[in-house]
Amino acid sequence: MLNLLILLIVIALVAGAFGFTGIAGGAAGLAKIVFGVLVAGIIIVVLLMAFGISLIA
């Protein structure tokens, strides 16, 4: 998921540099969503670890 986030940021930067603002805006918007999902997943995993719940059986 982190790879996808980095890819979307690079696409947004390159598209913005070449003047494709619509594509840059779309990639940046998707990067925000992926970042939010990534942060939420990390928080959930940390909370589960704090309560001693193992994700691996």
C-alpha cells in the first residue's frame, strides 16, 4: 500500500510539472485516500497489539 501511495505522489508531481492539472489533482486525491487508509490500518494494528490481540493465529 505504501508503494501505491508513493506511485500516486510521483504521478501527481510529474503530471503537475507538465501542466496536466486534472490528472495531477486526481492522483493527489487518490493519494490522500490511500494515505488515510494506511494510517487507519496502522492505528488499528497498534491498538490490537496494545490489547494483546494477535493477528496471526
